Amino acid sequence: MKQICKVMVLTFVLLTVFASPAAAQPAQQQQLKDQMNQVGDFLAIVISAVAIPNGAFGVFQYMTAGTDSEQSDKGRKRIRNSFIGVAGATAVVTAVQLLNALI
């Protein structure tokens, strides 16, 4: 959870730095928005590319655990972490859209 928070804070800082030129011309503003969208999309794709297969493996691990409670707990933890990862990707996309609206 701490790592996710660190990634989110770093993402917000990077997006804020990219959004800092206050006196940008309209063409430069559009270019800045496009770059921010590209960064946000890239981060969302990377996070999702890790979270979704991890969640699928967690479901498989949970379903094949049988009576082994340790394997069942590991599967549930993977599934939970995958949902957190997808929520993080959604938060990144939302933050990019919010910053684009502010520019």
C-alpha cells in the first residue's frame, strides 16, 4: 500500500511539473495536454498490464487451493492487490484529465 501511495505521489508531482508553464501559448498548451495524456495513458497501461495478469493468477491460485488455507489467502491477497492496482490506474487517468482541465 505504501508503494502505491509513493507511485501516486510521484505521478502527481510529475504531472504537476509538466503542467507548470503558466504563460504557455495555445499551441504549446495543446502540446502540453497531449504529452500529459501520453504519460497518463502509458502509466495506466503499465499498471494494468501488471495488475490484470496478477489478478488472473490470484483467481487461479484461489480456485485451486482446495483446503489449503495458506494458498487461499495468497490468492485472495493477489486479487485484492490487483483491484488496488486497477484503481491506481484509474486514479492516474482521472488526475491527468483533471490537470488537463485546469490548463
